Amino acid sequence: MIVTRSSPPPGASGAAKGHLIDPAACVACLACARTCPTKAIRVREGLARINYELCVDCGACVVECRQGAALAASTPPSDLQRF
């Protein structure tokens, strides 16, 4: 199941691209890091973190995360109105 949010949960590790990590749900199991094709996810201090310079928005982490901590962040409607 893919979960979308218009804004990151408090303390989430960024949302500069289309994915983020919810720190309240992350158990540092490494599933997302192992599945990431570009190795953009690292687990440090008990929390998965996304390196957005390497992330290609493939969504593999979202599919693999059994805890629901890797989330697909949707674009807010206000941002879409400018196009």
C-alpha cells in the first residue's frame, strides 16, 4: 500500500523530492536501504534517511517498507495551480 501525504510528518527526514521517512514509524530494519537501486537511503542513529541528491523517485522504498515509514509525498494542489 502506498501512502501519500501533502506535508511531511513532524521530524521527517525531508521531502525535497517525492519520498520521505516518518521517524515515528521507522524501526531501522534496513529494508528500504537494501531495496534502493541508487543507494540513496542510509540508516543512521536508528532512523532511515534519504539522500535526495541520489534519490530518483522510483518508489521502491515505499513498496518495501512494511512499517509504513517510507512515504510517497504528494504535491499540494496549490503548487499544481501554477502550471
